[in-house]
Amino acid sequence: MEILVLGPLTVRQGGRDVAVPAAKARVVLAYLVANCGQLVAPEALGAQVWPGGPPASAVNTLQTYVSQLRRLLEPDRSPGDRPRVLRTVPGGYVLDLLPDQVDSRRFEEAVRKGRAALEEREHDKAADLLHAALGWWRGPAYGNVPGDNAAREAARLEQCRLVATELRIDADLALGRHAEVVGELEDLVRANPFREEPVAQLMLALYRCRRQADALGVYRAARARLVGELGVEPGPELHEMERRILQQDPELEIGGGPPAVSWPAVAPSEPRAARRQPWRWFGALGVLSIAVAVALSVSGGDAPEPPAAGRVFSEFDVAVRPGIGYDLDVPAGRPSDWHATNNPRSPDYDHLDLYRTSPDAPHDQLSGVDLTNTNAYNAVHAVNRGDQPDVCRGLPRQGGGNVRLAGLSAGAKVCLRTHAGRWALLTVTRMPESRQSVLPLHVTVLND
């Protein structure tokens, strides 16, 4: 059993979502979740349910809500058995849950681990942790729960979500994904116009995309907002970023050093010669970072010529974790594994295009999947190393079977048909050291 609050408050039993039908019962459960493991007095619950003062029937009504919640939380409990999850104790109630039974607690722990990995310069690990954690969100936190307590908790979690997004973008920048995060950062700055961290990140991403004038324009616009509306100058971090861009500081290049001075450094820790390689997939965008676990260079030979730009829907690098599904139809400018999740109820996508089998499966395979299990888009074909992306267009649109990783090596290529009717060419950039390790792929998604 799990309780999900990163979206509408929901109880999940055996992989099936069960709604809490009564609004006031959701208020009770939300307050218990926020105080999980602690004694909650009936008076405190009553103040949440009836902020204007409890009615005469408050005690009996509250007991009814508790009984309803117990049936949801422990549907198999026999009538004579004591409740184990929502217990009655002297002085009130205690909700007993393990940390991983509440998605918000899992989320906060993943963010903590992602921040620690970022501080240790384990950027691929940080990106995987934070991308996955942000994928657990299904909408506004406690979105179907009224009351001040739910609003406070939702605001706290939304702030944590914003911090996690900024940390994830730091990791993406370290992995050379500056072109992919520009659009997201522009949206982030519009939504948080007085927050300086995403402004500096956007300046850095634009500078690395050889858009120096646009990067300086972002600074001028941010300064105008701060001075005009708050009467304050930008902080020293933004001033420093502007200075370094004006001086074309080589430390701002990928692998050259931290982007600013106030948040965790995002530069890879390997020697520069191992971090910067010529890469032609992004054409005018210049050099793409070859990062530790996501974009290591293909051994033996140059990168192939890409198809004409107008025929490419999206192009990115992704670290494929075992037992996880990925949506390959990611629009340009979106983070490459934004849709990576093992939760088929995530609202971020409609289908899972690519799935890598769990380490517990008999064979480590890549397969094409969709959530309807019709196999209508389950075309997966291994192709030759020298083939260009357009080779996929001539292949059967169904069938082909799964592709075993045991038969692949760095530079191997696979064509996969996505749910939107597009072909994607997957190029293995490095083979995993074990079945538990990530598989770095370069993905080119073609327009139909």
C-alpha cells in the first residue's frame, strides 16, 4: 500500500489507485500523512475538518472518517483484528507508514541523494535520480484536498520540486545538455521572474549554444525586473556570470569549471581531454559534452552524418536504467529523459516507447512497448554500425523481436518504432559494466 500526494491525494493498493471519495476524509488523511508517525489528537483533526468550529456531531463524524480510511488502507483486515496502519492510541491516532510508502517522502529522499551526488560530481547519477524523482509528480501536490494544512504542505513540496528541478538542470548542464534545457529554463524564468538561479543557468546554457547576445539579454531583462519592481540589484552570482560571459571565460565551456559560485559545481571532474570531443549531431550548436555515463564517445570512428535537420524530430542522449520505460517522442528543448518512469499512470506521457528489462529477467533486452500492450508499435530491429538514421524508414513497422544487449557493443545501432509513428535510431555509446548499470544511448527521432 502506498499513499500518493504528489498530485491528487490517492491510495494505491497492489498497483491500483483508489480514490478517497469524501473531501473531509481527504482532509483527515492529508493531515495524518503530514504528521506521519506522530500522535494526532482528535481536536487537531477536528480543527482541520471544521476550521470554523466543530459541530455537535464532530466526534462521531470524525470516527466515521477514520473508519472509512481504515477500510481503504487495510482492505483485507478482518473485523476483529486491530488496525496496523491507522492506529488508535491514548490521546488520538497515529498513521504508521514506512518512508517508501509515501511518494512525497520518497521524493525528498531522492532529492537529498541527487544533491549529494551533484556535490560529489557524480553528474550522471544525480541526473538519473532527479529525473526519476520529478517524474513521480502527477499534478499539484494535494491537488484535491481543501484546507490550510494541505495548502501549506503543497507549497512546501512545490518549493522542493523547484529546487529539485534546478539541481537536475545543473546535472544536465554538466552532461552537455545545454541545448535541451534552454526552453525549459525560459519557462522556469517566466514562472519565477525574481529567482536568480534559473536566470544564471539560462545564461550559461545560451552561452554554450553560442548565443552570447541572448545570454546577456537575459541578464539585462532580469536586472530590469529586479531594479524596476523590487529596487534591488542582481546578486553577486548573476553579476559574476555576466562578467564571465563578457570576457568569454573559457571556464564557462563544458568541462571548464562551475557556471557560478553559489550553487553546486556542474563541471565534470575528468581531465579536459577526456571530456571534450568533436560531435556533429547538433550541427550549429557546436560541441556536445561527452559525459561519464550518458554520452561517452563511440569507440572506433567518427560520429555518423545526421539526416537533414528538417527530418529530425528530436535528438538527445539518455541513460537507460534496467526495469524502466522511456518515451522517445520528447519534443526538442525538453529534457531527454523527462518521461523516464516505471509508473504507467504518470500524466507526462501516453505511451512507453522503449523498455529495458529488469536485471532479474532471463536476458537483458531492449524492447518497444506501448501501455495498451497491443504491440502496434513494438518494432525493434538491430541494424548495421555504418547505417544512417534513414535506414529505419525501410524496415517493417511491426515485429523484429527484442534486441539482446549481449549481442551489442559500443557503436551498435537499433531502430525502434515509437507510438507516434516515428522511427528512432538508438546508438550505443557505451556498454554497461553489469546488468545493474545504466546503458548510455544516443537517440535520433525522425519525423514520420
